[in-house]
Amino acid sequence: MESKKALPILFAVMFLVMVGFGIIIPVLPFYAEEMGASPTQLGLLMAVYSLMQLIFAPMWGRISDRIGRKPVIMIGIIGLALSFFLMALSTQLWMLFAARILGGFLSSANMPTVMAYVADITTEEDRGKGMGIIGASVGLGFIFGPAIGGIFSEIDLHIPFFLSGTSALLTFFLVMFVLKESLPLDKREGKTSERASLREALKGPVSILYFMQLFVSVSLAGLEATFAYFAAERAGLGTVQLGYIFMIMGFAGALVQGGLVGRLTKKFGEGFVIQLGIIISAVGFALILLVDSFTTAAVYLTIFGIGNGFIRPSISSLLTKKSTTGHGSTTGFLSSFDSLGRIIGPPLGGSLFSVAVGLPYMTGIVLSVIAFLLFRFYTLQTKKLQTGAN
């Protein structure tokens, strides 16, 4: 079984990539401030990375359909390593921006290509499990990364960037020497004889799934951007306590993705798991409004995290089964919609928070309801098409 050998390697690859990515998260604001960045410039420094992912993820997905997954994953990881080292050596703000833009452009190859690799090596029955394992590795990387970054930043702000670069470099060699190609030569031409365009990818009911992912990403990014302020105001929580809360939420999400998603999609199908995830997320948003202590914040945010953990891998799995474009193009477009949500979410959440502290989470409930209705609409449209075909 090819997937039995490759999935643990992909898990390690994405875990190391996300650890490296996570290491710089708590450090970057202070690092940029040292170079004279204003809060607006810091926001732009964060956003420019997501913007590059939004623009270039579909392109890398398409290229991986054409030349194979392994070389594209290697380009993405070496790009990440290069950007971390450039950031470590930056002395002026423009250099930091240049490193982020380069990193965003090249590393946008990672996620869609790894997901396409999973789609190549798994049967339709096990697809949800494979996508869940990748989701879990990303979640765990995000837990350990910021913790490592926080510890080493106390010695010197440059160290976390060198650590991230080294982690990415080691991952590059892991891919080079251990990972086998998943897309045979005979399967490459057929999938790229017609170039997948956005218009083609958004044909038919399958397009609804991309927009669902957008709504889910907007609500998640809005929560991530505002929860620190909300918890400080409602429960007087500080940064250390918040770190623990996000860690607990991350572990719960990773456990769900690594263990439960595969079993549930196999037994009930992706549709059931997506709807379950949306309902749990909406309940989580509603409970967050009642936060009044460390315990309630940890429990309610974890409920939200579990719901969110169900959604992304199940949407990825369903899309790679239903889409007529190549796996790389499909996962590339999905990453693009996810990035768009991450660009829209923080400023939207911030402006809603300034109107009323609970508004980002009420909006989260509304977005969850919209996502749920979109999925019901997707099911109806699919049934109509099937009936028409019969």
C-alpha cells in the first residue's frame, strides 16, 4: 500500500513546515517593530503573505498536475527556507517585506500539492482519513511552533528565524530523499491537456464547496484576530493563558482530524461530517459569547476547534472526488479561497469588535448558518444533476 508508506512522511513534512511557520508568529511583530514598522505596516506584512498564497496556490497546483507533485513540494519548501533566512538577515523593513513576498509566492506550492498528493495515493473511501491526517499535522505544527519561537525569542529575536529556516531545510532533504512521486507520467498529460481555469473549476454544484470554505475561513480568521481582546475584556486573561487556550484548542482539532474524520467519513460520508462540523462550530461561537473565566474560554473554544477540525479535511476530500479538473488544480483553488478568507477575516473581525465585543462571534454564527445552507443547496443541485443524467 503506497499510502501507508507515504502518509507518515507527508505528516512529518507538513508538521515540520508548520513548526517552522509557527516559530516566527509570536516574534514577527516585535521584530518588525524594531525596524520601525507601524501597526498598519505590520498588518500589511501579515496580509501580503496570504495575498501571495491567494494568487499563486492555483498556479502551483496546476504545475504539479503537469510535472508531478514531488518537485513542486520541494520548490515550496526551499522557498520557505530561503524566506526565513532572508528574514533573519533583514536589517530594514523593505527587506522583511521582500522576504515575506518571496516566501508567500514559493511556499503557496506546499498545501495544495501535499493535498493533491494525498488525493493521488488514497482510495475514495480513505480520502477523508488522508486529508484529516494532513490537517492534524498542520494543527500540531501550529501548536509547537509558537511555543518554540516564544522561548528562543527571549535569547535573541533573530534565533527563531534561523531555527525556522533550518527546520525547512531539513524538511527539503526529507522530501528529496524519502518521498516518492505520486503522479505517474501517464496520468500527467491527460489532466493538463486542458488548462484548468477558475471558470472551469467553478462550473456546476462543486463551486458551492469553494464558497463554503471561504465562509468558514472568514469566521475562523475573525475569531483568531479578536479572541485575545475579547478574553481580556470578558475574563481578564493574559497572553500566557491565551497561549494555553489556543494550545488546547489546537490539540483537540488535531485529534479530531487525525482520528475521527477518517472513521466518520468512511462510515457516513463527507457530507454528514461537514454538516456536523458546521453545527458544532456554530454552537462553539454561541458559547464563546458566554466566556467568563479561563476554564469556560478553554472549553468553549475547544468545542469550536473540534467543529472546525471536521470541516476542512472533509471539504478537501469531497472536492477531489467530485471535481473534474486535476487534483492539483482543485486543491490549489481551495487553498486560494482559504487564503481569501484569511485576508478578509481579521479586518472584518476587528471592525465588528470595535462596534460591539460579541459581534465577531454573532457574525460567526450567521456565517456558519450560511455555510450550512450552502451545503444543503449543493446536495439538492447534485441530486438534480444525477436525476437528469438518469
